[in-house]
Amino acid sequence: MIDLRSDTVTRPTPEMRMAIADAAVGDAVIDIDPTTDRLERLTADILGKEASLFMPSGSMTNQIAIRIHCDRGTEFICESNCHIYNYEQAAFAQLSGVVAQTVLGHDGIMQVDQLRHLIRPENDHMVRTRLVCLENTHNRAGGRIQPPGTVEAICQWAHDHGLKTHLDGARLWNAAVASGQSEETLAKPFDSVSVCFSKGLGAPVGSVLAGSKEFIVEAKRVRKLFGGAMRQSGMIAAGALYALMHHRERLIEDHESAKIIGDTVRKSDCLQVLGGCVETNIVAIAIDESWGTAAQFVKSLHSQGVLCFAIGPQSIRMVTHLDVSRSQISDVCDALRRVTSSSPLALATQLA
Ligand SMILES: Cc1ncc(COP(=O)(O)O)c(C=O)c1O
């Protein structure tokens, strides 16, 4: 099976397993775990932030950032299709008593003009607006990169109005490699940044939250509250550290693979690349109703040895990653051609 459901399905390489086996460890809750400490210093450096903190997941780094930036009974602004709002069980409400005000962007990208009137006036009826969250790359929008000028305009506006800014950069590594901008440049406009090692970088576990020294002191406290303080975390930080040092540059190969799939999709009469282009490692594909449904398409691809997810009644997603070779990508394209050449609806009509 060729598994394109997510870039989270990768398994550690033999070299990464060696790095994990050799990791120096200590108790990170009592004092220090040397490998985790190295990872946190290096990540903070790459992101151009004062400090950072290792956590088990991107959901935890996002939710801890929201918890710190927003008091109970306040709100944050985010894009309607972002991960924080749709795929984290509204943990901001469950765990922190915070609400979200959503704004529909174009292909996941909000413009500052859409936000200008959204800050609530100070009166007893209103929740208080505290934070703006962006996602780069935008997962549901097919790995779309946030244009740097748009990001700067939003963050500048937010700061001018006393709001904080948080970046869900689960795939910031992909945005950096694809745009040729450093992670530091892309992270600069934000007060806090979450990055994941368990996505395109191919580590088994882990995310980091980065920001100012004071912010990270607070994040450490909330991490303990949320049950995310880990002891010999060097065992997993070593995989993340290895990924950070060895797997960033190669993301360009995943982007090229995704573009090859995108080109095949464009040649089909019944498929369309959602958003019109493939910028990183996610290809979101619309399936014409004349072919059938997304569920039927996923099933047909499965029978051809390719796994992917339906992301809507008429849309699917394919994600490229380091466990898929270029020759497997050409098998995926062949499978797409075979599946699109025989629709279940056409078959039903012939049989009727
Ligand atoms: C954009 C984005 N943010 C956050 C997350 C959450 O990461 P985790 O699965 O580590 O909680 C994901 C997971 O896929 C994601 O795609």
C-alpha cells in the first residue's frame, strides 16, 4: 500500500532510530534532559525566538499558547478552516474557557481588511478579543503558504490594537523550503509559534512552542497542568532533533512529488486541484459529481493500492512524505488514471 493519508504516517529511519537509542537523557521535570534541552535551544534559534519548550503534540502547543494569550472569557480570531478551530475538539473552550471568532479566508488566507471591524468594543455585553491565530502552511487549504506581506499586515494590525499573535506552524518547515524564506523570517511577526516534528520532518513524536523567555516560563507551568511534562523526554526529542538536522532540506522532494500528482489531476476531466495550485506537500482534489463521491473514489484508489482521506463529500487529500519514493508517486499517478477512467456511476448506468 502507498499511504498518502498524511505526512504523520512516516516511520523513523534506521539513522533516526540510532540517534534515539544513543540519546543522553535526564529527568526534564526535576532538572534537565540534555537532548530535550538541545532540541529546544536549536529550535528557538531556527525560529529566532528567545526560548522554546518541547511537548508531545501540536494540539498541546497550540492550546497552551491560547491558554496563555487569552484569559478565561475572552476570544481569539482565526480562519474558519484552521486546525485549531476544527480538529482540536474546541479544547480552547473545554480547557481554557475561551471562544473563537472565525473568518472565512480565500484558500485559508485571511486579509487584514476582513479583520478590522472584529475587535469587540469594551462593554459589559461583549467578550474581549485578545489574539489572532494563523496557520502556515494551511492544512485544509491544501498546504497553502500564507503570503508574507499578508501575514505582516495582519500581525501589525493585531499588535497596533493590543492583540497577541500565534502561528500554528505545524508545517512551517514546508513553507520555508517552498518559499525560500527562513523559518525565522516567517515566524518573526508572531508572539508565539508552534512547530511539529511528527509531520513532514518524519519524527515519531513531538512539537515545540516558541516565544519570549517569560512566555515559555508560563508555558512550562501550563504544560504541567495539562499533563504534558515528560521525564526522560530525550528518547523522543532525539528523533525530533535528528529530523530537524537532516530532514528539512529534503522536503523539496515531497513538494515536487505533490506537483507531479497535481499535474496528473489537472489532466483528468473529472478531477480538479482545489485552490488551483500545489505549493507544498498536500494535494487537495475535488471530484466531479459525474464520477461519483469522494468515499467511492477513496475506495477505488484503495483497491489500486493507494490510501488517501476524503476531506469532504466531493473532495480528497493526498499528502506526500519521506516514506513515498518517486517511483511510488508514478504508481499513484497510474492508479489515478485507472480510477478516473471508470466511474462507478457510468458502470451503474451500463448495468441498468
Ligand atoms: C496544521 C496543524 N496544526 C496542528 C496539528 C496538531 O498536531 P498533533 O497531531 O501533533 O496534535 C496538525 C495535525 O495534523 C495540523 O495539521
